[in-house]
Amino acid sequence: MTLHDTPLSPAGADRTFQVDLRGLVDLLSHHLYSSPRVYLRELLQNAVDALTARHGLEPGAPADTFGIRLYADGSVVRVEDDGVGLTEDDVHTFLATIGRSSKRAERIAEQRAEFIGQFGIGLLSCFLVADEIHVLSRSARTSDAPVVEWRGRGDGSYTVRTLPSSAHPRPGTTVTLTPRVDAGEWTRPAQVHALARHFGSLLRHPVTFDDGTGGSGASVNPEPAPWAGTYPTPGARSRALAAYGEETFGFTPLDTIELDLPAVGLKGIACVLPEAVPAGRRHGHRVHVKGMLLSEQAEEILPEWAFFVRCVVDAESLRPTASRESLYEDDTLVAVRDALAERLRAWIARTAASDPDLLGRFLQAHHLAVKSLAVHDDEILRMLLPWLPFETTDGHATLDEFARTHRTVLVTSSVEEFRQVAAIASAAGLGVVNGGYTYDRELVHRLPEIRPEVSVADLDPATLTAHLDPVDRETELAAAAYLALARDALAVFDCDVALRTFQPASAPALLLDSREARHERTRSQLAREQQGGLWGDILGHLRQEAPRAQLILNQLNPLVRTAVGIDEPELARTSAEALYGQAAMLSRRPLRPAESSLINRSFLDLLAHALRKDS
């Protein structure tokens, strides 16, 4: 039996779509699923749904009365269940019709909350490994139900016939596949057993596997989910959950967080990673639906900031996508994600209040994740901000430690700005925090909410310059000629030059030049070059007095004291350029091409001068 083309309709009459069933089979079986291995998951899902329906018919039957049996000996793969079975009408509805609406299909759709998948569509995945699917089924709805046989082939054809009851003595369904030669990778006995364990280890119905060697069937899911077990002590439960997390994810969790959302029937654990992960890199999570593994890479189950955990959950009410390899983004998933986020927040709060040692190890590894959470969560901010580590002029310290010695906290806007000023600011007794890392500047500015006695301000170059001691008038006058030559040499970089004294004396010069100032100067330069036309009008309105960079020479440094005494103009200019280049490199910011050229030129000029002097 095949799906034939419908005859041509009269002009203006309704027409039906012509369906290439072979092409549809290929689309569903080869393009809907990510890997051929899902064929076994689909067979297990069909069996579980059939058992669920059977328990609906016989609610008083013990849970382990009905089960699933797998068989694979290298020549066939067989999945047998004690489920509700199929009538001949069911066979035509589920297996011989794709996409047709019917009253029965509508009723089944209303009951989908009780089931994992949809029998007919999922069964087509078996064409990934076999050219023919053989189904024997006997319905449990009536005691005299006949056995129905369905044979489907990859070319889109199928046959249906009824058989005597002896062909399938008990209610249930048996699906048999004869694997293709090229499908051996997925149908070898050991692989079938491994796939069954992989997808079905948390199933609530007993599942056994037989490899045809004559031994008794091995249990695929001998133990219940660890969170469903009972333990003599809380410590034993904690160790069992941690052991399961280590077996599942391959690392020893820093801690395990139990997840329990009764409203959607979700249970599971979140395992706290023992080491930091790159910012923004999200780990996939293992999500089971009614015990069946749905996905190992379900990022959507937790919010983006929760990259410090990996979780494994089993839920009743989450909705799979058509391929049943990820979760459908709907209101239920949003609510679950929010609720799980609350569980993680509660764990952080509980740890902060009761286990400072664990909190310290957690923050050491995952301070970035906590900072990202604290930015948007006032409760976490109040609890943890004083304990979060930051880079400061006192080294890496918590804000609580830093605020004890610095009632005024200054914060830089970039990493390069911090590196420019750190040594000088520390020597001057200023408390500066590096605000250039993600979230840091915003969080430091919120410190007064937790410590009202502390004030926070952005570091301004004028603030630092004010803490540098001026030189005496005689020294300033003696250096005036050198400073004038230096300013002229560095005018191309919009850089002023001043002479001060500051610690440490080993630092010859300090370059104060923020990223914003450089951008403003670049924009002003562009405005000067575009005097006419549309760009000139636009940039002319944006133009403002661009802040200049400042090269602060340290009179306490012996090299600087020698340099300001140079009376040879060209050598003076070269020394000023060399001091500028050295200060720019110490700032660790990217050098502009002109600055790189200046550093090379000044070095060669000084080397040439030294060689001429020696000769």
C-alpha cells in the first residue's frame, strides 16, 4: 500500500497537497534528528508512553508489573513493551497517516502531558539504521483484541494485517529492526546497551537488555535517580549526590544544590564547578523528561549568569521540541528558569551565612559569575559585595579589606588607566581599584550602599596630579628650556609635559592619558581635516576642546635630572621622546603606529649619540 497522487480536480475546485512520502520519510528520519543514535531513544519513548497508557487502564497494578525488554545480537534489534498496545485503527492513525487530523488524534493531543513523544513520527527515526520496520502489537483495551502486524519500508510503502493471538500472546508492542550494513556502529549489542543506559538510566519502568548470549537480561536502570533515594543521614545523601554528579560530569563538585520544583514535577541537582570558566561560556545541562534523557546540552534551563554550575534534572511538564532534543521556549520554561535561578541565589545566601570556608573557595573560583549576578540582584549585592575580590593598589583584596584602610576609594574606568597610575597612586597613599574588568566599576560605585562611611569616585587625572609634589622654583626655571623642547617634540601626540616629584623614585615618568581623551582627540582631528561638506557640519557641532595627555617627569629620578640638564636641542628632543615612549609602554595600552615609530627612532638616535660620544 502506498500513498498515490489524487486525480486532477475540476477548475476552481479544492485541491489537496501532493505528498512524496519517500521524501517526507527522508526529511524526518535524516534531517530532524542530530544523530542516528536517537532511533533507540525514540523506541524507548514509544514504549514508555505505551506503559503510561497501560497504567491508566490498570491503575492498581504495581509499578514493576509492566516493563521494557531490549534485545540485540548483531543481526536484529528488538524493543518489546508490556504497554497498552495498538488496535488496527491505531495502526492506521499513528503509523500509516502523517499529519492527518482526526477526533482520536485531537483527544490524544489533549492527553500529551502524560506522554513523552508521538508514536508514528518517532518511529520513522528507525529508518536511520534500517530499511524496514516490523511492528507486532496487541491491544490491552479488550481481552480478545487481535494481533496487528505493520511493516513499513523506507520507500514510503507499508502493509497491515491481523494475525492470530499466538503471534503476540500478551498485550503490548514489539518493534523489530533488521539493521543495514552501514548502521553497525549504532546497532552492535554493546552499543545498543550503552545507548539504552545513556537515554534510559532514569526511567521509572524496569528496562532490561539481552545480547542473545543466553544470560539473564541485564538491568538498564537498576537504581532510581539519586535524589529519589532515601539515606540514613544528610551527609550520606550529600555524598551520594556528589558521587552522581562526578560520574555524570567528570569532575568533583565544589558542592551540590538540590533542585525541586513540585509545580512542574522537576527534581535534580546542580553541581558547582570547582574551577572558573571563561566569562560568557555556558555549559550544557542534562535534562530528562519523565526519566528519558532529552538533551545533554540544554543551555536554556538556567540563566546566562549561572555558568558556575552544571545541572541534571528530570521534569514532568517541560515541553520538548519536535526532534525531542531540546526544550520548547514557552511560559513554563521561563518560569522554571526563574525558579531555578532562585534556588541558586538561595544556595549562595545560605553558604554566605553558614559556611565561610565554602564561600571563600566558591568566590575564588567564580567571582565573575557572582559579580554579574550582584549587578542585577540587590540581595546578593548586600551579602557578597564586601567579600568579592578586586584588583587594587593594595594588591588583590576584597572591598571590605580595602575599605578598612581607604575611606575614599577611587576607581579607574579601564585596565590600562589602572596600570598607568597604580605604582604612583600606591606610593602617594591613594586607594585605587581597577574598574576596567567586567562589572567591577559599577559594583565599586555601589559600595556606599553597604558601607555608608566609604565614599567612591572615579579617578581623575587632576586628582592624581594634585598628589604629586611640585618642584621648587629654581629647579622649575632651570628645566624650562628642556620642558619647552619636550612639549614641542611631543605636540604631535597632543601631550603636555610637566616636572614633579613623586614616589617611587625609580619611575622616570608617568603618562596620564585616558581612552576617552584619546578618542576625543581623534574625533577633533577628524573634524579639523573635514572642514567642509556634511561631515564638517556634523563634526563641527560635536567638536569640543580635546583633553591633552600629560607626561609627568619625576625630578627624583636620576635619569630625569640628567635629561633636564641637556643643552643640546636635538638630544633634548630625543630624550623627551624616549621618556614618552617608555611611559607609553609601561601603561600597557596598545601603541599607535606613530608611537611605535617614535620609540624605534628615539632608541636608534640615542644609540648613535652614545657611539659618536665614545669615538
